[in-house]
Amino acid sequence: MTIRRISAFATAVVVAAGVAACGSSSSSSSSSGTKSSSSSAPATINGAGSTLAAPIYQQWGSTLKSQNLTVNYNPVGSGAGQTSLAGATVDFAGSDPALKPADLAKMKGPVLQYPVAFGAITVSYNLPGLKSGLKLDGSTIAGIFSGKITKWNNSAITSLNPGMSLPSTSIAVVHRSDSSGTTDGFTTYLSDVDATWKSTIGAGKDVKWPTGTGGKGNSGVAAVVKQTTGAVGYVEQAYAIENNFTYASVKNSSGTYILPTIPNTSAAANGITVPPDLGISTINSPNSSAYPIVSQTFIDTYKDPCKDGGATSSTASGLKRFLTYAFGTGQSTLGAGSGQLPYAPLPASLVSKNQAQLATMVCNGSPVL
Amino acid sequence: MEAATTVAGGRSVLERSPAGRLPDQVLKWGLTALAAAILVLLAYFFIRLVGQSGNVFSTYGLKFVFGNDWDVSRNIYHGGALVAGTLITSAIALLIGVPVAVASALFIAEMCPRRLRGPLSVLVDLLAAVPSVVYGLWGVFVLCPHLLPAEKWFASTFSFIPWIGGGVPALYNYFIAGLILAIMILPIVSAISREVIATVPAENKEAALALGATRWEMIRMAVLPYSRPGITGGAMLGLGRAIGETIAVVLVIGNAPVIGKHLFSQGYTLAAVIANEFGEATGIHTSALFASGLVLFVLTLIVNMIARWFVTRGAHGTRGTGATGMTIASGPASET
Amino acid sequence: MSATQIPQISTRRRRTDKLMRGSLFAGTMIALIPLILIIFYLLQRGLGSWSKSFFTTDPTGSFFGNPGGIRSAILGSLEIVAVATLISIPVGIGVALYLTEYGKQSWFANTVRYFVDVMTGVPSIMFGLFIYIVLVLAHVGGSGFAGWKGSVALALLMLPIVIRSAEVVLLLVPSSLREAALALGAPRWRVITRVVLPTARSGLVTGSLLAVARGMGETAPLLFTVAVAFGVTGNLNQQMNTLPIQIYTDIQSPRSEIVARAWGGALTLVVLVLIFNVVARAVARRSRMA
């Protein structure tokens, strides 16, 4: 009899918890940031995509919660983000590569892309004895990731690093298993600098990797590199810093070996041509002090999120607030200072182009408030 | 005295009025509709599945199942490596899991002291309560790193055996996936085997013992042959579970769409590829993933059909589908 | 009559017997090792994460700072499983009632039984895919990913478990009880609601609790139906956080604090599932039908 009561109680608890949670509104997390004067009506926006930029959106989401804006971001990779936007299951997509005509064709309507930040793609490795100073050039990296160079003391690597004692450990290549903008940036760089790579493997969000383990997302690759001695993988800088990875300095287009610091990342954005749809690319930048593997990252939304994306007008307003923050106050969270996220912020010229483009966002034809 | 035997409308007083019959009719047809809805749902499920994967088979034909080239970047989807990976990991799961499960079933049913039977059964069945994501977590952070040195030793010591030894073990590989699957199917196979073994008529066992057989010989001569169909059925149900398991496998198999060259190399399975690539797929990629799901579904269907046939053949005394059905469906609690 | 010599068992056979019996014992111990190891590591690595803030704060999603706790994951899971239970239990018991009271051994009932069996074998990810096409992509209810759609996927998974276990239990109700009630003139529906269901109640509760335990632990059906969220949303028509998905995402993070949270979450999930299992067993044992 008691047991029956207990079991009935248990089921009741489950249902009650469900109902109670239904009743409670969004969480009351204490806001450590300053309360903005523009605390408008509460809105929730959903995004998905690039894991390269995920740290940024997750951080911004944390901050914006105190301004009544909930941002849910699902870091599933740039490819999945674009697909989600095409299916209108999200309000914005995070995408590292600019949208190609083929991508635009899959969308439900015109899509606007806003460059948001620049992140360096590091070549991180796990060799306990080797703390810094490894130099690699494009063709060596291509050789490693195509499986031709299999040991760390291979002559190609030792010739670039005289005076450094490299172990005979096998190289464990780690790449992305999901459709990734980081892969797109990395392989674009390799295709630019190595003709064999270009003809055999090529560039893209997904490529057929001849060797190595697949990790899901930047964090998946980082996790595998962390667990495997002798591993090397390409991870965005924030992830490399978060995990205390050692990464190589890479030879850029001017022949200098550059470390992926924030100034060297920003340098990549200087002097690039900006097309009218803002679809820039900072890979293998011609700037002489630039780190060669810098990726741009965009936020893609529908020009009319209400008509094409199924958003309500309050969601569209929320989207606009998010974007305004993104190339406004949000930019000050990016940089090399302590407490800042290790990404390079936008140059002023791009900020104004973004703002001009944002003004064209509409909701069912009328401007978004 | 004449009792009234009819009421208005010529109906006998013992019969219920049409209004009184209504709730019964409603209930009957309501429940029938509910049962029919299950069939409709499954049919719809199958139709949608086939519909979504249609053009894949017309584009690739049988190469989808037998060809070995799953290349997302070039939009080529030959899933041979996936099918191979599914079969390899399931085979490892069976090879490791079934003997252990049957051994535990024999021990619990035949050999251990009576009062330990309950607790031991509960413990083995408890493995079924662990969610697959927890198995995945444990696999990634406990099994993979701790077994890697042993795998390396094994591969180098037994390098003369083709495919088993000789390679460089990867952190995530077929073997770990198969091992975790073995642990996951253990409770199912053990529970069914226990039930089947319990149905062996006591006369058979007593006869063997009376003829002077040792305990083991009695098991070998009387118990095993009798329960073999049921145990085979249980093993096939475990196989069905192993084929379809997604989360635990996707975390430990390495996700490389190739047919691994040795036991400790990375691979991929049909279920894992769906979990990994579904979010980003478009067009024919999505169809290819649905087609993988279809192949998966058909495989599990066939295996389960064969399993059910074996189990009902083997469970002679008990209500075949009943008790074992409950075990199959819910795992731990089997009440009869 | 001389006493016939009972043939002695040869040493070889005795040795084989001992060896094989030892192997059976060893096999059983081997079967228990994973359980012990899993519990050990869950406790070792998971207990350390348990703290008041673990259960009262949400995952912050912030990259460098405090990762936060799992409150929204637990609440989301409870909500979604609660709705799945509300869907699958009535439907499941209803179908089981049909099978035992009306259909019995008719070809239709046997077909239904067969396909319910088929459903138990379907990999859980397939239910997620099905709901993805039917409900998520079609934007049913005005949303893409939503909590209630995950509930539907889970309900599909739990349904065959409920039906099978309910059928077994309902069949155990003695026909004499039914016949007595019918003989007293009770209409069919009364017999079912007043006699059959109450008699089978504890068995039905057992089966339901086992189905709930199963539903709580599933990840794959939620992957493409509920997606991801951090805070407590409470709105089932939106993306929500769930415990299995939270654990799944945390496993793939390189940050050791987040991996620690995965262990804490896994321990929580196992405890929740075990509670349902233990209560189910206790209910079953208390009311064993003789």
C-alpha cells in the first residue's frame, strides 16, 4: 500500500515538476554586466552554425540575457547552420565562409550576411616536450594532413626547425568530421599554397580526408588533440588558448613565419577588397604581417525574417537588437586584452557597412523597429 | 404473477437500452481505432522513410550498400563502409557479449545458491538501466585511454593474425565500440537466456544426473541443447539492439567513413553517420542519410523477425511472447 | 547379490567439470565488472561536481568563465518526459486493453501485436528523424525545434514498452473476475474501469515507470527535435535543454570543467533512472499475483 502511494507520488512529482517548470518564466540569473538602458520587450532568438565563432555568440548570449534578449546558439558547424537557416528552423546562422550562389539558392528568400569577427585557425599539436617555437610552412602542413608526412622527426619538419629536437612519435592527424567553416578556411589556405593539395583534396566545408580522426566541432578536434600524444589538428584560436595548446607559427605569403596573435589576425583584415554583399575572405591575406590562416565569420539572416523565416515581429526586433549589439558594443568584447575573447574585431569601415545593411532589414515589408 | 419481461420498444428487460449500450460501443470502437492507429503510424513512418530516401537508390543503386566511397564533399554516397562498420561492431559485440551473457545465465539459473539468484539477476539487469549516453561518456574517458596500451600490446604481439593485429591502434576504434555494445546487449541476452534455461524440464536434468553426469555434463547434455533456440533468439535480439545503437557508438568509433584495416582502427556505422551528419545535410546528402536509416530499419526488422521466431520456438513452457516480450520490451522487470 | 560398483567419475571429467563451472562463475563475474566500473567512475568523477549551485544554476554557455550547473537540463528533461508519459501511457494502455479485451487472437490483433514488437526493435534515432520530417521541418505549431516535439518522439519510443508490459499484466487478471462482473450485469466499460484496471493497477504502474525510466535516458530522439538551449524556458513550444543532450554536448568539450559537469550530469541521470527502476520493482514485488 505504501509502495503504491510512493509510486503514484513519484509519477505525480514528474508531472508536477513539468507543470511547475512550465509556470516559471525564464531563469533569473544574476547579471554581472551593466544594465543597458535599452531593456526592451523580452525576445528569444535561435541561431546555429559555426563553432569557430561559438565562443563569441555564447558570451554575447550570456551578456544579453540581462537585457531581456535570450540567444540560443547551437554550435553544429557552418554547414549545418546554413542548412538550418534554409529550413527556417533558426533565426540566424553562424557561417565562416561567405555564401556562394549555390547556398543562396537553397534559402527561402534573400539572405544578408554580416561579417562579425576574425579568428585565427591555429595548427595545434600535442607534443609534451615541445613547448613553443615550431615553424611550419604550407607545403609541410599539406604533407602532414594528407598523410604523406607521418612522423614528427620527418626531414620536412626538421629542416624548417634546425636546432629543435623532434621526437620520432607518429603524427596523429585530427580533422573535422562535420561540415565546417573552419575546414573551409584551412583547406582554402592549403589549396592556395600547395598545388598537390588543390588537385587531390581541394577546399570546402567537407573534404575527403586521406588520414586522421574526425572530431565534431572545434571543441571535438580540441578534445581529441588533448587526449592523443603526437596529435596535430586545426583549431580556432579561442579553443587553443582555452586548452593551453601549443601551436606553430606558419609561413605567410611574404615568407615570414607568423604566430597567430590578435594584431597579426587583425592585419589580415587590412587591405582586403569588400564586395557589395560583404562576402569577404581573409585567408592567405596579402598583408605582410598577417597570419596566413585567418578566417572571417558571418552572421547570416533573412532580409525579411518574418516573411521567409517565419519569425514574429518581436523576434525580428530581437534579431535587430542582437545584430546592433554584435557590431556595436559587442565588438569591445573582442581583442587581446584580459577578459576579452581572442578574436580580431571589425575595422570601422566594415562596421559602417554592416550598419547600413542592417537598416535594410524588414519584417513583412515594413522596417523592423 | 407475471413479471414484466419487455419494456418499451419490445426489448427484453434483461437487455440493455440502446443508450446504455452506447458507452460500450464507443469504448470498443475507440480502442480499436487506437490500435489501428498504431498500424497506420508505422505504415506512414515506413512510407515517409522510403519517400525521403527514394532518389538515392535510383542514383546509386546497390552501390549504396556495397560501394565503399562515402564522400560528402563530392556528393558521392556509397555506404559500404557504414554497413561494414555496423556489421563489424555488431559481430564483436556478439562474440564478446553472448558467451559472457550465457555463462552468467547458466551460473545464475543452474549453479548459484538459491538466495543469490535474485540479487545477481538484478545486478546483471541493472546494466540495462544505464543510459547509452552514460556508456558513451564512460567509454570515451575511461575505456579508450585505459585500454589503449593493452590494445597496442595486443596488436604488436599478435601482428601475425591478419586484421586482428599488426596495425597502430587508434584512440577510438571498432574494438571499443564493439566492447561497449557487448556490455549493452549483455542484460538482454542474459535475461532471455535465464528464462529459457528455466523452462528446461526438470526430468531432463535429473535424468542426466541420475545417469552419472557431472554438473557441467548435465548442462551440456540436457540444458544447452534444449535452450539453444531460445538462447539464439536472445542473441539475435541483442544483435538487433547492437545494430541500432547510436549515441554510445558515435562517441567511440572515430567516425571515419572507411573500412578500417584492422580491429583497432577507426570506422563508422549507419546509425553514427545519421547522428553526425544529419544536422548539416541537404539534398541528396539528406536522402542518403535517410537511406542509411532505411537500411538500418530493414536490418533490425529482419534480425528481430528471426529472433522472435527462435525465441517463441525455444520458450516452450512459458507464455512465449508474453513474459519474454516484457523482458524484451522493458529490460529488468520480468514478472510472471 | 553383490553390490554393484558405482562407476567413479574419471579425473578428466571431474577436472572438466570444475573447469567449466569455474568458467561460468568467471563469466558471471566478468558480466558484473562493467557495472562496478561504471558505478565507480560515476561516483568518483561525478560526485565532485555535485553541489548546491550545480542543481540550482543553468549552464551559462559562456566560453571562458564558469560553465554553470544543470538546472535547466533537469527541468527540461522532466517536462519533456512528463508530456511523453501523458501521451504514451493512456494510448499504450488503451491499445493493450483492445488487445486483451476485444481483439484477443484475431488476425487484426495479432497483426497489431506483431508490429508493436517491430516497434520495440526500431533504433531510437529513427523516431527522432521521423518527427524531424513530420513536425520540425513542417513547422507544426509555429516552431522549428520544440520541446513537445521531442516528447512526441519519446512517446513513440515508450509506446511499445507500455503496450507490451500492459498486455502481459492485463492478461493476468483472472477471467473469473471479469465473468463475475459481467454476470452481475455490469456493462463492458464498467468491467474494464472498475474491475480489470484496478486489479492490474500495480502491474500497469510498474510497466509505466519502466517506460519512463527508458524515456529519461534517451538522447537520440531529442537530437533533431529539441536541439539546444541554456536557460530554463518553460515554453514547450521552443528549444529546451535536456539532461541527455547536455551530457552529450559536454562530453565533446575539451574543457575539463565541462567534462566534469558531464560526469555530474551522468550521475544525476543514472540516479533519476534508477529511482524509477527501483520504485517499479518495489511495486511489482509487493503485488505479485499468485
